[in-house]
Amino acid sequence: MAVITISGEPGCRTREVARLTAQRMGFIHLGAERLEEMIEEEFAPAAGFPDKAWPWMAASILLRLATEENLVVGVDGAELLFPRFPALLRVRVVAPENRRTGNVMLDDRLDRTAALKQVKMRDAETRTQRRRRFGRATAPGESFDLTLNAASMDGAHLAAIIESAANTLSLPEIGLLSKAAEAQSQFDLRLRLARVGIHPKGPARMHRAEFSHPSEEIFANLLDFYRIAWEYEPKSFPIAWDDDGKVRESFTPDFYLPESDLYVELTAMKQSLVTRKNRKVRLLKELYPHVQIQVFYQKDLQHLVFKYGLLEKQTV
């Protein structure tokens, strides 16, 4: 993955800088308007969504795109969406207020008074949006790798500097984000989104099972996202009989994954009930040694999904 994020102060023409940089680098340019459209297309939260969920939805989309193309992302706050990737250049563009006001005068055909008012209003809107989405009004300096002063340079000059920096870092040679790396990050993002009731509406299949615990629905949504076929409580296994041979106790695992021939039991209960459930699992293994079953504890859900290979058949 090679990603260049470009953001800056209102009036710095960062959209133009991002577009010119993408042209020079041969990267795909993604602006704020298109990203918002893609969030609506993929997640379409009918009742809206909490502001804190925006970074998770945006990162989920951008990660997928980064497996297909090198990107220039001209979106405010994008520098905070890729914290762990080396093939990344995060650029901030700044300029004195009088320069930004002059740009707005020309771009929006306003007089100086109206343009200055626009600059101040956009500054306030940007701070408010960042606070809602990221918890702070401004981005810390260490969030950027390169800060450019547009006081005496136009978009073409800035794009040339960004291209030079990207080539110095060998970004074009690093390659695209792997599917495995994307999957690891997507897991965490989709888990966070599921916890606030946001699920993808696109390629993911939505099952209509009546779940008995919220953790089961979260797990089902994750399986849907990774295109892993599943069945909910499809079979009960007798594990105890009375003297007459009648079934006295049975055990019904929560999920069955037919492609892996694996039963899955989730548990998010208090310890006494977990102990009882573990006893049932142990009996099932003793009585049905050919049946594969795994207990997933909620606190270890992410670790166990990857450890036991549930993503091996993904087609994301």
C-alpha cells in the first residue's frame, strides 16, 4: 500500500494539491465528497451514526481501496486513519490568514470582508468536526510527516515537493496492501462498528437468525463480512442419558461453519456458567471425537478468529 494523505487549513487549496499530486504520481485521487458517498453506499446508517464511528467507516473503505490502488486521499483527518502502515506520507498544508483569504476571494468571487468571514467560519467548522470525530480540535504536529507553507507556492509547486518526498521514501515501489494485512485491520474496525449498530449493507450477507446474546450477532456479522458460511444452532448433541436410555441433557453449539466443518461456541457469561459450558464441551469431545468444536471467549474473540484460521477462506 502507498497512501499519501493531504489536508490543511481552509483556504489552502488542498483539493487542488491532492489532485495534482495524484496526477504526477499516477495514483488514484479520493476527495472528501467521494469518500462520503462511499460511506453512504457501503454502510447507509438509516438513523445516522455517532461521530466517533466516522473514522472507522472511512478507514474500512480506504483499507479496501489500498489493496487495489495507490491512493492520494484529500480528506481532512485522513492522516489519523493509517496509524500502523509504513508506506504512508501524511502532508499538511498551511498558509498565513491573508493568503488563505486571498485564495477564497478568487475561488468564491467574494470581497475581502466576506472572504475573511468564510475563512474564519471554515476554521471553526473544521475544529468542531475534528473534535467530534477524533476527540480533539486540532491534529498534533507528529500526525504529519511533511508540513508545507503555501504562502509563496501554488498547487503545482506543492505537488512537486510531495512527489519528491514520496519518491525519496520509495512509496511507489513498496506495493499495495496485502489482503491479509487488510483483514487484520478490518476485523478490529468492523467489530467497533458492530458495537454501535453499524453493519455493511453491500456484499455482506445479512442473516435473520434470532440471536440469544449480542455477542452472537457481532460474531455472525464478522463471518458475513469475510464471506464465511455459517449456520446458527443447527444441531443438538445428546451428552447425558438416564437409566432407560432417554436423553437427559444435550448440548447445542452456537454456530456451525460448514466450509471448515467446525462448531463454535461463544461465551461472554460469568465464570460459574463458563465452567458449566466448558464441561459440556468436554463431554461432547469425549462422546463425539470426530466433531470439531472451539469455544470463543468474548475477550479473546479477535485473537481466536485469526488463530484458528477462520479467515483463510475469505474473498474480500
